[in-house]
Amino acid sequence: MNSYYHTFHIPVMGTGHSIDTPIRVAPLGITSVISIVDDLLIERIRQHYSNKYGLPYVKIPRYAEDGRARRITAYLETVREIVSRKMEAVRNLPFFAENDKQKYFELLPDESQPKKEYMKLLAMNPGPEREALETVLTNKMVPGSIDVNIMVKLDRINLDKHGKPLSEEFSDAKAAFRGYANSTLKSSVILSAGINQSLFGYITKFKDFYRDTAGEIRKKIILKVTDFRSTLIQGRILAKKGLEVFEFRIESGLNCGGHAFASNGHLLPSLLKEFREKRDELVAEFQPLIQKYYETMGWEYPAGAITPPLITVQGGIGTNGEARRMMEDFGMDRTGWASPFLLVPEATCVDDATRELLRQAGEDDLYLSDVSPLGVPFNNVRRSGSEKSIWKKAAEGKPGSACPKGFLVSNMEYTEKPICLASREYQEQKLAHVDSAELSEAEKEKMRYQIINKACLCEHLGNGALIALGIVEPTNSPQAICPGPNIAWFKKLYTLKEMVDHIYGRGESLVPPERPHMFAKEIEMYVDYYEKLVKRCGYTDMEIKKLREFKANLEHGMELCMHFAEKTPYPGENLASIPPCVETQRARLEAIFAEFEKNIMVTVDR
């Protein structure tokens, strides 16, 4: 039986902005995702909530044995206990009163069975029959899932307190995974940002990720994927280890929050169409491998346990009409809504100044930046506390961060051990190198900007949560945040009920009718991105081939968007915005490509 009644979830948002979202919304039946990248931030949040709810707290020091995994486990157990207490309190509330029990049922989608039964209850007269239905409905109340997210490529080898490398099982990704696996949660782990073969192999050590004799999987795997091909590759790797993927979570490559992993010009409609047409291949491809693994291990695969994976989508969805398009036209099982919830204080952990910055932000304030030390495009907002701090320190002659956490270390240009591009250690050496280079002053200024502009995301992405909870003061705690461009159309702070009603198309829309369709916004972002790629092109054979393929894929996606533009719009769905967008962006694309081809000829002539 499906015990999750909602048709949306709240995805992970940075390291801190959804760090306590399950505490806030799970007792109301809504699933959300915690990042477990920053265990040091997690420890501070655990102390706060342990004190708030009278739970025992013993600090786990930074260099304690297996400290990273233990901190994560301890926090997840704290969240589970708080959610359990709050859920029980909600269940014990009376019906027919303005309270969280009423809110629980009012938030449910109208087509869900518990909501229909609840509406029936409200119309009944007092008596044994109504009391019986009250009991039935109370028993059907379940919390939203407390899910976690791991960026699998962030897998630094850690050091002990003496500076000596720890063994591989203590790497960042494996320790974080172990922290989740050792918890008593019955939920899902979302693995994002690519393939980590070593981590995938490590999952086999934990029986909770396999079916028990009743056919249940206590801890489920969700893969965040960019296309059908990567879905098959990753699913096959896991299936050979007997591991089933509960859900494939498709995200727009650019029209999203956080780090943006762009496809090679494949727009979301093209990707979703392929999933819709080929989703039956997933069970056919993976199931024989899974059952073979069970046979090899001497386990019995429970009869009737085969379950097709869910396919969900997120990234830029902003109206009920767009959500319906995802589910009814493309067969998606659920949708993910992230950035709009940054304007819902009941749901997310954001400091007041940053939330106000987001409320006021227009389309020009939201941009795809180069601030991430990972070298991956990062959705950002202008005039953040992080941005101001970066340039204030540079003006004072102290560029870069002290790098107190080091989760994003990767560069070995000047050191034997990896350091972070946002660190003072790297930036001082790189800036000195630029100063001594035989370049024009204009070229030097451009390079200096690119060096200094890197943000200490390890610290800055968590500071907003610490400020919001009163753990630190805003002074000397610069805040970074990573909203998707969709948030430009949400212009006030909302209650949880207002946002959920908007998602389900109940009442007046929270966004104006002229808001461009999510498909139109994605087209514009991909043409912008293509222009950047062309400007940075070194005109190698590989780059030329890739950029030509990118254009062809983008044109194919535009044609598909035009096909959808001819359909009858769902309520609140601005399909009319697609044709003028395609016309404009197609002309831009042709102009960019013509210049690109001309430059190829110049390069060949040389």
C-alpha cells in the first residue's frame, strides 16, 4: 500500500536550508531531504535541537574515532525522535478543531483517499460511525519520509588528528553513507552528482538496502539522474550488486537550484519523453541481475516483490499546470519543488536577511555563477552576504577563506595535498602568479576576478541556518544560498498551506499569469550556456564535435517544446510563452553557431 499521499516532495537545498525541514514538515505528512555533506554543521544543529527538545547530547569531537559517521547517525536519530514525538502529538489531537491534525488532512491532495474520507468525516453527524472513521483516519496518518542526500563525488580521503591519512572507508562519501546506514531511519538516500563505483560497492555491506523476508527494503536508494543512458548505466551497476533503485529522480540540467550539471543540449522535454517511452526497460534490464545476485548470495528473493522504480522530476516547476504536464503527459510519479519553499519559513531554515533578498530578487538577480570551487556552474543570487564578504576581504588585502572544513579540496597546483580554490592558501599563490605573468593589465584583472570570486561554500551555505536558529550572529557569518531562477516569480513570504495549495492548484496562483513556462526558461538558459561554451572553446576536435551535437540536441528539444505549445494548457500553464521564446532563442542560437563555425575556419587556416 502506498503510504505517501502527496504527489510532491521537497528536495535538498544546500547544506543548511533543508537541514531541519523534516522536523518542520514530516509530522504534516510531507517528505523532504537533508544534506549530510557537512557533518560539522550537522553537529551544531543536533546540539540546538537536543537542547530544544530535552534530548541527551554528548558532543562528538571533530577527530573522534569514526566521528563523521557518528555525527551524522546521531543527528538523524535526533530528527527521527523529534518527528516521532511530533507525529504522535498530531495524531492525538481531536478532529473538528483548528489544529495540526486539521492541517495534516487539509494539505493532502484532494484526490487522495484519506482526504476524501476526511471530507466525508466532516459531513457526518456525531455517533459511533463517525468515531469509527476518526479512528481509521488517525491510523492512516503517517509522517513524511526523512530522506538524505549525498553528493557522491565529494569523497575526500580524511586525515586523523596527527595529519595522517585514514583508510578508504573513512572517506567523506563512505563515512556519510555509513552514518545514514547505521541510523534506524526507514527512508531513502539520494545519491547525486555522478557515479562513485567504490561507494556503490560499499553499499553491499549494509543489509538494510536489500529486501527482507517480507519483501520490504528498509533503506531505499534514489538516484538523481540527467538522462536515460546514465540511468541505465548506474542502475545496472547497482543491480549487479543486488541493489534496487526505488526512484530515479530527473532534474533539469540548468533550471534548478544549487550546482547545475548541464546536459549536452538535451532539454527536459526530450529527456522525459525518452523516460516515458522506455521506462518498462528498467525492470526488464535490472531485475534478472538483481535476482542473480540473490541466488549467488544464497538468499531467496521474495515472491511478488518486484516493484517498478518511481520516476520523478524536479527543476523549475512553478505552477500546478506544469506539475500536471509532468505527471499526465510524461507519466511522472511525483514532482519536486525546492526553491519556492525558501520563501516558506515553516518549511526551510533561512536567515531573515537572505529570505528578504530572495523575496525581492528579480530575474536579473538570479544567475548561473562560477563561484563554486568545484568548477561546476552554481545557481546564485546577487548581493548575498557571501558575495559581499568575498570582495570586502579582497579589498582589505586578505582574499580567500581560511578553509576550516575542506570538503571541496581538489587543487594540487601549488601543494602536495589538495587544497580548495576558495582558500586563502590557493588564492594568494595564484594571484602572485598572475601578478608576475607577462599579460596585459586587462587580462590580469579578468584572471584576478575569476580567482577571488570563488566562495567558501562549506561555510557560507550553512551560515544561514545557524543564524536562523540563533546559534551564531550574522556578523562574520556570510550567507550563501543557491536558488533556482524560478524563485524570481514568487514575491512574498508564504505559509506552508499557501504553497501546498499552489502546488495542487487550489485557490489563486502565487505567480502571475505572465510567468514564462518552465520549458521556455530552460531553453533560454541553455542558449545562454551554449554561448558561454563557445566563448571558452579551444577549438579542439572534441570540443567542436560536442558543440555541434549540443546545437542539434537543443534544436530537437525546441521542436518538441513547440509541439507541446500547440496543446491545450492546464490551468495556470503559460504554453503561449513557448513559441516567442523559441523564435528568439533559435535566432540567437543560429547567430552564435555561425560565429562558432567561422572561428573554426579561421583556426583551420592557421
